[in-house]
Amino acid sequence: MLLTIYERSRDWHHALQLTRELATHNPTHHAVRAAQYSCEIGDTARGRRENDAAEHAYREALTLHPMAVRPVLALAHMAYTRGEH
């Protein structure tokens, strides 16, 4: 219930914090959600041109869920826009 409120209000930091706490019960399921929230944090930071914070959030997402595609694509896009291709 609380997680749903955080999601609907786009409070990704609190959603991520709660998901980490819940991960002790179902680590795999919550790792996917935690990575999603980290990507949302990264997208928000990127939208504000806070590239270091965005990159940190995307890398955290990969740490939480190494098979996640979204943070890989976001990091690749950031590298491309910096001319690293």
C-alpha cells in the first residue's frame, strides 16, 4: 500500500528505500522493482542535466539487477550524447 502511494506520487527515493527493506522477503522480485526506481531517479536527474547523479542512479540499477536493460540503454545514450561512440 505505501509503495503504491510512493509510486503514484513519483517519490522514487522513498519507493527505493522501502523496496530495499522489503527485499529481505523476496529479493528477486524486489531487485527488479528497485532497479526500476533507480532508473526513474536517473531519468529525473538526467532531465535536470545532473549527469553525474543520473549515471550514479543507472549504475546502481545495474548493481541491483544486473540483467536490467533500461539502465544499460540509458548509460549508452548518455555516452553517445557525450560523443563517446
